[in-house]
Amino acid sequence: MPHTLAMAVEVATTVLAVAGMGYFLAALVAARVFVAERRRALPQYAPGVTILKSLKGLDPGMLDAFRSHCMQTYAGEFELLFGVSSLDDPAVAAVQQLQREFPERAIRIVECPVRLGTNGKVSTLAQLVPHAQYDCLLVNDSDIMVSPRYLERVMARFAPVAQGQPVGLVTALYRGKAHGTLASRMEALGIATDFQAGVLLSKMIEGGLHYGLGSTLAVRREALDRIGGFAALVDHLADDYELGARVAAAGYSVALSGEVVETAVPAYDWRGFADHQLRWLRTVRDARPGGYAGLVFTHGLGWALLNVVASGVSPVSLWLLGLSFFLRLTVAMTVGAEALGDRQVLPNLWLLPVRDVVAMGLWVAGFAGNTIVWRGERFVVEKGRLRRA
């Protein structure tokens, strides 16, 4: 009986390691497709756009991120609206400094005192929309750094198309800038070499995106109105995913811009890292249970390592491990370094096996419950909504 069990484990890990290599190859193809698409000329289309930012407190590098939004070489009109729950919020002083530095930009602070639901950010966004001057709205987090051509590249995707569904939402990939700790570096490495690879592959397999990424959510006001506005999302944790999914369900397409933005990864300790990862994993499991189960194939390197142990370090297992490791490194460099332009990937490549093993363990832990920790509080995720634990 023990021998039979050992054989079963060896066979299972062999199959999963081979399937993981297939996933790595598919991710490489998806990355090459994205890079090729990005080289195409953009249409000349620059509609007016209102950038909405929900603020709460000061974050490191926040003012620099705001400045990057003001230094746009955009042919169209744009404005920035900053929403705070109280004018006593420390973020107000940062916005006022921004107004002094960029008097030529339309920058406004709007007090949004009403808490409409569990998700405070979305509650603020819902109260900002009536103050927006333009019919295209763009939402991203307070720490997002962008290039001077950010608006040009994102908004061009709204250009009218001769046939097919009109674009209702445009989103963008992102890379993470690590700060200090080993856990922060592992988080940034995972974003660049794992999560974004999965996004590109899902786009290729599903014939387009059907969700949004919080790094950039540019939406037509008519599409937002059709799904009930931001007010319909005030109790959702994965509001970015839900916004894109609802826009797609309403008959619009979701476009992926060639622009890549940068987000700050906090200097996590190991507990903070685990809490953040489990929050993301359990949110994905709640939103896309089939897709979450399918993540079993993304852990190819972990399965190859387990196969070495299960097979007693057989020559075949070592061959599988070597090939899996080579493909994993190739994905990391192609997606992280080339497609995302993440300069941290190369110096942190030595962390990749450790990161993948930890990620595999956290994926298993993601099945163990639906409780998450968010901003120091415990919540339960049920059908996309949050309730206090």
C-alpha cells in the first residue's frame, strides 16, 4: 500500500510538472503576442478625461505619483479630482502642494463624507463621479506612477471601431517597486513574473479580457451608468475585477493598453506578505473558482521539485526539474523584464524558486477558508461581497 501511494504521488507530480511546462510555453506565446501588439501605431483619439483618485492618508511616494499624472503630453483635455472622506485628511496637504506646483492643471479636492458600503475607496469614487466634467473616467490607486504618454496610450484604445463591440473599459498591466524587505521583493517578483503572465495568458485564451486591473480602470460614463455606477460595487473587495466583468457583461469590450504603470510594494514583514497574498488568492477563488483551481498548472516549478523527492531523485525527475526551471526563468525574463520593463527582475532572479514554493503553499492555504485581513481588520468574502468576520 505505501508503495502504491508513492507511485501515485510520483505519477501525479510528473503529470503536473509536464502540465506546468505547457503553461510556461503558453505564457511565453501570450507575452510575445502582447509585445507585438504594443508595437502597432495608436489611433489619433484623445477624448476629455477625468482622473478620479480616492485618498486616505499619506503613502510613501504618493506626491511623486501625483506629479507624474500632471506631466502628461496629452492632446486632449483632462482634470484630476481627489476625493477624501474629510478635509482634515493629511492627503489634502499633498494635493494642495500639487495645485501650487501645477497651476495650469485642473486639480480639485472633493469632500466625500458618506460611507456607502464596506469598500471605502469605491464609496468615495461614487461620490466623485457627479463632479466629473468629462464622459471618460479614469481610476487608479494613489501610488501609481505613470509615463508622460500614459493618457495618450490608454485613451487611444477608446477610438471607435468599424465592427465589433465598442470599448467600454481600458485597463493596463503593472509592475511593483519593492521597498526594503525580502518579502517586499518577493511580492514584486511575483507580480512581474507570475500574476501578469497569467493576465496575458487569460487574454489570449479567452479572446480578450473580461475583468479590470486596479492599476488602471478607464471607463466610459455610459458603460458605468449601465452597470449601476460605482454605487453597485461599494461592498465588493475586488472592485477592479467586478467593474470589468460587469462592463463586459453589459455588451462592451475590455481593452488592454500597451502602457505599463508602476505601483509601490510596501516594506512587508512576513505576516503582512502572507495576509496580502491570502487576501488576493481568496478574492480570486471567490470571483473565479474554476480559474483558481486552474492555478494548479501554474506551479510547474514546485511540482517538478516535489517530483524529484517523490521519485527518489530519478534521472527523469532531474531532467524535468532542469527543463521546468529553464522555462520558468524564460517566462520571468520575457514577461517581467521585456514586456513590463521591470528592472528588478534580473537582480532578484535568485529568489524565484523560493518565491514559487511559498506561492504554491499559499495557493493551497487559499482553499482553507474565506477570511481575509484588510487594513488590519478581518472580513469574510462571500460572492464577491465583504462582511466583517
